Amino acid sequence: MSESSPIKDALYTKIDSIGQEQIHQLLLNNKFSELFEIIYEPVIHSIQDIDEYEKHGTLAESLTHYLFTEMLIPSQRKITFENIELDILIPNIAELQKNSQNTIVIFFVKTSNIEEIKQKIQNIKKLQNDDAKIWIISKDHMEIPQSTYITEKESFSKFLKDAQDFIKTKKMNKLNIFKTNV
């Protein structure tokens, strides 16, 4: 963790209280909805005095980064490329430059300002022009051409499954699907 934040602190406190072994078992069994229920939901309700959109976006991004690491999904986080900030890339900036069809750009919405959101998407499209390869994670559903997921258990679970499927179809997964030993 780089800088401390109440959201990240609450997230990692929750993860520590559950334990990696239980989290790995849920991941191995593709129980993404249960993971969302035991991690995301309690943490989001425990955080006060932070804008709802920023809270949901930051928690979803932090949890995604943690889960991608545990699931061995190759990704890069917090990248600035050609003066465009990117939240998470699957797998990395080198692949985006080489073949954008093998790259997903994930954008975590942290504002309710639709114009700001659309501008960010337009910037991302300068690097990744395939709407299906731009995944938007938001507190609310949005009618936009990109792939969208909301921060509720069924949609977020689908997002994790789609990420897992993407690396499998692109043959990016490492020898094991998860860090854990079974």
C-alpha cells in the first residue's frame, strides 16, 4: 500500500480479519458473490464522511487490485501513458502498445459528474478504441457503449469472472490460477 487512506485501511483490516485461506477458498470455487458480501459490503458501510462515488470507486479499485494479485491476473495499476491516467490495465502498457485487442482498460468512476466521466472515457479511447475492451466500474448503472459493471454483488462478480475468462482466452494466465496451494 502506498499512502494510507481510511478506505484502504478498512479494506485491509477486513481482509486480515477474514484471512487469506478463506479468501483463497472462495476464489478457487469462483464464489465471487460471497467474497463481495463478506468484504465489500461491510467495508463500504463502515466508511463515513467520504463522497459516495469516491468511496465506491476507491474501494472497488483497491479490492480489484488485491483480488487480481491473489488470482494471478496480470495487471498494472495507476499508469500514466501519453498524459492519460489509467486505473488498471490487463495485462500491461507494453501489450496495449503492441496489440490493444489483447488489453482491457478498467476505469473506476469516483464522481457523479457525467461530463467528467465522459471526458475520461474519451481520453481512454485515444489509447484503447474498442469499447468492449474499456470496462467501467461505477456505483450506478450508466447508458454508455463501454462494458459497465456496478458495485453490487452480481455485477461485480461478473466483472471478476469476465477478467478471469479474458486472461484464459488470451492465454495470459500463469501456470496456476491462484496464488494459493491446493
